[in-house]
Amino acid sequence: MEGNNVANLLFADGGRDEIGIGTNATSARLHVVKTGSGDIFQVDDESADTSPFIIKSDGDVGIGTASPTYKLHVNYIPPTNN
């Protein structure tokens, strides 16, 4: 699949059961290659959430924060019991 003149936007290798995003030279079940600037990977679970999981372009990983400042930055606020 190709779109917006970006080769290998999504690639599936059925013989090896691997998916490539941004690459057709997969070496894992899910292989993502990001070029240029910006975040590498982000997962949101609600539209108003502030990035429960993100991998920044510098390799820092944030859980519960959109702006990690460490290699692994976890921001957990326990729920209040009413």
C-alpha cells in the first residue's frame, strides 16, 4: 500500500507474518521506520487524554505524559475514591 507518494507506508509480508510501517525490509513482527522530525509512536485511549503512551523522536518513552524527560518517564495519578 502506498499513499501521498510515500513508498512502503504499510507493508505486509504474509510469508513471514510481519508488518512494516515505513519499510518493506521487516525484521520483526511489527517494524516501524520513521524518518524526519516528530514523535515516533503514540497511543491515545480517549480523545481528551494526554498521551498515555508515547515514544519521542529522541527515544524517551512516556506513560501518562506527553512530554517525557527521561528514557522511561511514568506519570501515575491514582484514582480518588468517593
